[in-house]
Amino acid sequence: MAAVILDLGFAALTLFIASLPDCTLANAPDGQLVKLTGVVLCGNVSLESSYERATRCIYTSTLLYEYGQPGLKPVNSSSSCFQLNVAFSERFSTEFYVTDRNSGIRAIVKAGSGSKLIPLVKETEIVTTTRRCRVLSPPLKKWLRERNLPHEARRLRLNEGYVQEGSSVSVFGMLRKINDVLMVVQPPEVISTGCIWKRFLIPVDVDGLILWVPETVGTSLDSGS
């Protein structure tokens, strides 16, 4: 059974976790909600990204967008009035370790089978076809065929994101201490982010672990080619 990847309000959740103080594992009691920031280490199982084949990942996501019916222009696009729609997506996560940057203590994050994960990880544009050039490359055709997706020439965009071993991340969840093993698990109850009136953001329910790659921390996340 794979982890359940939840796609919720990105802005509200990012502001929520960014506003929380980092915990120190040396002092945090069992059952406390914690925000843990540190460097990622793969557990027994690591992932490989779908298109770029990046190895030693703890989280991967690949999204295929296609142009649909006329509508609002997609973000960062000035060449078309057609709406970009998600035609296919896949997201995976696995258990991993985070070394607390405050204490140096390591905890395992239970983001694998049966868990719920809310990823705050931005995907990078990998492949784009245009109105003038709709030809698909052989690697892209192969990727589409492997997923039983149409591989004829058309306008599309492929985005991919991943978090590799050595990245700096922040994780929000509940701390559990069992036989001297420290674990961060999803909270047993839903938590609300509350209203953020200055940003006109309504509350978002947090039902799972949050994985955040802060752009200010200087991670080794490499979603580009």
C-alpha cells in the first residue's frame, strides 16, 4: 500500500509551517507536534524519479499537462489562450531519516506505506512543446508509452520534482518515542492552519505529515535537467 499524497492549499500550508519554530529532538516529549528541520537520509527503500531518473530520492512527483478548451491563459504563458489541464500525475514517498540540525539527533519519518503526506515541493518544467513545435522527443514518447498514454505530437508540458538524499527539508508531524527510536508520524487528528487575513487565505485542514523544501535553506533538490 503506497502513501497517500494530498494536494492542498500550497500557500496557506507553506506560511503555516514557515511560521512554526524548529523543535529540538533532545528536549521534545513523546506525543508532541513538532517541526523538524535537517538533512535527509534514505531509509531501506529509496525512490527514482519518473522521467529524469534521479536516484536516492525520498519523494518524487511527475505531472503531465495538456492544453484543453479555450479559457484563461496558463501561468507564465503568453502564447496561448488555451487552458492547461493535468492529464496525468504520479507522486510517491517513502520512509526516510532527518537529522535534527539543532541537536544532531536522527529521527525516522514514517512517510511510506499507509501514511498520508502533504508535499510542499515545487515541480520544475522539464519538457514543453509549443504551437510551432509539437514534435515529441524519443525519451518523452517512451515515457508516455510506458504509461499507456497517447504519444502523438501535441502541445503539452511535463513537470517533475523530487527530494534527494542530502536535501535540507522541514517535516511537520507528531513525535513518537518507542524503545529509544525516534519517529515522526502523521498527527492522529486533523489540524487547522487558521485564517491568515493579511494574505486573504482561509483555513486549510492538515490531515497528514507535511514535507516542505524551504527555498531559503539551500537544499540539494535538483529538478532541472
